[in-house]
Amino acid sequence: MAFERVVGLNPRFAGAWLDLALATERAGDAAAAVEHLEYIRSQFTLSPALAAQVVLWIDLWQTSPQATQHAASASHGWQGEITFSQGRDSNANAGPLRQQIPLSFSTGSTLFDVDKAFQPRAASFNQLSISLKGPVQSWGEGRLSPLLLLRSKELSSDGAFSPLDLQFGLLYQQPAGTGTRDDTWQASLFAQHYRLGGQTLFNSLRVGLQRNTPWRNCLASAGSEIEARHQQRSPMLSGTLYSVSAGFSCPWPSGRDKAAISGNIKAGFEQASFERPGGNTRSTELNVRYDLPLSAMQSLQASWQIANTADQTGYSPLLEFDAARRIRRQTVSFGLRQSLSRAWEARLNVEYFQQRSNLPLFEQRGTVWMLGLGWRFE
């Protein structure tokens, strides 16, 4: 077929192998299609979204529809990644950028000095990150699997700002329907527990739905999400966030077969559960990531994020005469990964963020350096 000729002419072109796998499966040879996908996984560096899609196709094509509907046992064991890192954060306490904040009174504005205890403070830290995917169970026409995510960051000199993020959820994936076998959709349910300084900050429940559609050698996605969050320390800040998103993942540029670019845009509206400063909030978020293998053992990642939030009502009469808060946060990060063996990997990450606002109290800036060692298992 045509795709086989393309692969023969340029065997280092990942997109041609992906097209060949899809065409082979459509022709009825699922076993050969799985072999092509396994080759892609072993020879090319894939973006997270495309790698997840390849894993799903392998799971679906390895089992006949009849077996998928009636299988009751797990098809995989636990798999995941554990990473231990050490680093330094230049603004570990999320302190404001300015040392003086203007406060508004009926007689006008007056500058007040920010207490040194609230100004940005640097601190070194240890961080443990765990991501696990449990045994995959056949359910209906798709696959169901549990997920566990944990991130614990211990600051050396400011334990009151040490975060613990624990999430547990279920992910269900299946083909979109007859005639669109290559399309898939996934539904997710996550419960999140977030602590700061040893005390519960908030608990949340998140439900999401996403559809993935292959297009040439890319993967496009669209989804929606609802998250209900209860703030433990300040219940009046609780709310429900409704959001929609769209994204893509593609090899880029075409002359560099293993490189990939991915992006996602998200728009949301948070409805306050109670009357709170700022009221309801609108938000937009753009994420772009570029993955570039430097060699068979090294890879470089670069990402850029820009997030905007805007309150619907005034935040406080003391800040700019009760102006509605607007925040823009930009984050740039770079990561270098060095494979040490099939399972072990060394990582170096640096991240810089800057947050601007029409209310100086919420302006921030910081840099995070981190060196870590990761272990993958399956």
C-alpha cells in the first residue's frame, strides 16, 4: 500500500508509521497494526497525548470486540512513574512582587509597606511525585482503569507553605462508534485533596469528558469539565468551575521526525458558592509544549503557559477603590532528560513565572530549579 512505500523511503518518519498502523487495522490485520504501534513506541519520542492514544489503540486492537465485551479480568498490572527531586524556589511563600501596596481611602490612596514576613522568600525543597495507572479492566466496548497522582513538596525553611496534592480517579476510554474506529472518547472522575503546611486547603470533585480524533499524523482533542471545590480554611471561597477545552499534538517540524509540538486552550467560568471577594470569575488558559530528542538518550522539553483570570465584581474597597481583579500569569519552563537505563532517568528542570495584575497586591515573580531522578515501571 502507499503508506508502506512512504515508510520504505523514510523509515524515520513517525507519521508514516502511524498512518500505516491505522490503515493496516482498517484492512483487518489487527496483529500487524499492533506491531507497527509497538515499533513507534520503541523508536520515537511521542508527546503525552499521542503516547496515551497509541496505548489505547494497542489495548483495543489486541483484543477482539467479543472478548472485550466479556473479559472480566485485568489486562495489565500497575504501571507508572516515581520521581524524587531536589531544588530551590526563589518565591516559596508566593509573596507579592512589590514592597509597597497602595490602599484606597475616601481621602485618596496611600502606600503601605509590605511586612518582611510576607515578602518573597527563597527556600530549598525536596519533592516526591508519583503517578500510577492501575489494572485495565474491560467494560462494555471500552477500558476502565484507576489512576493515582501524588505530589509532596517539603520546603526546608518554610513548612507553612509545603504543599501536598493527592488525586485519585477513574478513566474510561472507548472507540467513538461504528465507522469512526480511530476516534476515541474518554470520561474521567477525580477526587482531589490539597494540603498546605499540614492543613487541608481544599477538597474537590472533577468530572471530565474528552474526544480524541486522529488527523493525518496528528491527534486533535476537545473536551469539557466540571469541578466542584470546597475551601476548607475559607468556605466562602468555594465554587464550581465549568470549562471547555481543545488541543492538538503533532510531529513538528516535518524535517525532524522525532520532534513534537502540542497545545491546548481552555476557557472557564467559576461560579461562587457564596458571596465572596470578586464574585464569579472568568478564565482562559493556553499551553504549548515542544519535545525535541537530542540523541537516543537525551531529550529537551520547552513549554509556555499564559493564564488570564478576571473577577466579575470588585475585590475590596481598599484595593483600587473596589476594582474588579484581573490577573495574567505567564510561565516558561525547560526540561532536560537523560536516560540512564530502560527504567531510570535523570531530569533537570527550570521554571520562571511572572504574574501581573491591576491590583499590585497580586503581582508575583519567581524561579524554580529542580534536579531529579525518575523510575518508570510497567
